[in-house]
Amino acid sequence: MQFTTQRLDKVHRAMRREEIAALIATRRQDIQYLTGFQHRGMDVPIGCLITDSHQPQLILPETHELVTSRESMISKVRAFNEPTLDGWSRGRSTAFWERVTSILKELGFAGSMIGLQHDWLSVQEFERLKQSLPEAGFKDFSPSLWKLRQIKDAAEIDAIRRAVNIGEIGIRTALEIVTAGKSEEEASLEIEAAMRVAGAEKRGIRAAVLSGTQAHLPFAEPGASRISSDQFVSLDLTVSHSGYFGKVARTIHLGKPSNKQRKLFEYVVNAARLLEKRLKPDAQIKDVAEKTLKKLGRSYPSDTIVQPLGNSIGLDLYEPPYIVPELQQSLRSGMVLSIQPTGFAAGVGTVKIADVVLITEDGCENFTSLARETI
């Protein structure tokens, strides 16, 4: 994925507003956002150091230094010798923090205000850093970084769009291969295989074919149970492309739905339509959620729709802001949102619809071309 220097310009401006001279990022997704380096390993101690006067410093083990030659980056690689065993945590070792400290001293920031990601830093690591840099000050930059990431640039939007396109291939595959009597697990694996062939990355790929009573739960997993022709079947797919996520979900019925089932299906499809209609720049998220739920009427109780109604999506599948009635925040052009109204009624079943939309100057653009009416 193409990396743009405009992204760093935004970070530098935010750092100046918060009077931070140097930023240490230790979260894998944020490192990709700041440097363009995409590392797919979960337990490798990597980080980056951002300052206004130097190019980003990418910090990673010597054993992984050659991997960076295949990446599109604008950073300077600063490798360190990673021991085989180092303390209780393999996440970020003593050697990693010694390298960070040495770079800060080398660049002249040992006594400066330093931004950290407190939500991605252990107490042990923080204490070690304070001891190594006794004259420095420290400030949590995590909220500011999340806010910056809410507005996607053209390269990010293109990666998410491609992930959604692969997800649509998964849905079309599901419509062909999901049949009564097949297990949820078997169908899910076939769909995942089709998405992998279409270009989905191993990280984050998930095809969840769910037909039981747990289908409305966000992290329900397909099991060995057989798909029935008298129940809803949720096709809940997530895909990543170049590190960015897309999510597509549809609901089908393999037999003749009852009147209650059809009514619930129409209720959720209408929720998705109403929600998409209200997504536009400067709209208050609180108003979007409240008015969508109010407009649905009284066909079902208000708690039939599972919260949240959606969320921002990008390098993480679930990013703030979340579309809930309690959130006082406005939408802005350039946000990419996963809208995912899910309806659950005991004895009737679960209906799940998910699309990805881009907030534009005129309203919103739906990346998903699939029809929502599938029964």
C-alpha cells in the first residue's frame, strides 16, 4: 500500500499542539500507519520513533531487518540485537527499550516531553523508560492518534475498498455453497478459502456462518452444528487487505421464513437503510443513532437491535468512534464506517447486515454492491 507523507504532517501538527517533541509508537497497527511498515507477526518487538526534525525511526530486531526491504516506507531502520530469552515478556524486551533510549539520546530528546501509547505499554516498561530517561517528561498520545486515524487518506480508502470487494466474493461464494445439512464450520472454511484465493490476507480473515442461538453475539464462532432450513443463517465475513479491514454481512434463509422471521428481517434491513441515509458530514453520532432507532417504530422492542450500530474501521476492525446514542461527536468527511445493525429476537433468530461506507462531502458512499434483501 502506498504510504503518504501527508499522514506524518498531521501527526507532527498534533504533536506540536500537545507540546510533544518525540513520539514512541509501540502498537503494530500504528507503526504501519506512521511508517508504512506492515509486520504480520504478533510477538515481534517493533516500534517507531517520530520527531518533527528527523525521518521516522523504525526499531526492530536484526533478524527482521531484511523484511523491510520489501515494504514501501519512508523510515530509517534502527535494528537491535534481540536475545533469545529476555525477562517475562517477549513483547518488547530490555534490548528494545535500550535501543529506543539510545536513539532518543543520540537525537537530543533525552530531556524532552515524550509521547507514549499508555494503552499499549506495560507498567514494567513504563518504569524502565522513566529510569532510563530521568530528565524526560511523558504524556499519553493514544487518544490523539486514534483521532488522527479516523480520517482516512486515499491509499487507506483504496485498501479498505479492496478488502470489501474480497468480502463480497466471500458472500457470493456463501450463497452458492451454504446448504441445509452442512455444518457451520465446513461452510465457513470453504468461504475463507475462496477469499484467500481472491487476495485476502491471513491476518484478520474470518468467515462466520452462524445459524444457532449465539449468532447475534459479536465473537460467536462457527461450530459442528448442522445448518437448518428453518432458521436464519448469518454470513458474517471480515477480510484484510494491505493491513486494512473490510466487513460484509448478510442473512439468508434456506427454507420458507415464518411471518415473524420475515418481519424481523425487514426490520433490520430498514435499520441499515435508515442508518446509511443519516450518515453525512457534521451529523452528530448521537442523533444518527437515536433517530435511526426511533424511526424503526414499535414492530419490535428497542433492544432488539444490538448495540453499537457501527464503528470506524481501518487498520483495526473496531475503531472509535462507535455509533451509539450516548456519543457526542460529529461525523467528518473521510471517515470510513462499518455499519452493522444486528437484530435478535428470542424464538425468531438473528438477522445481521454489515456494509462499509465512506463519509463524503455530499453524504456517504457504500463500498458494498450486494443487495441487502436476500430472502
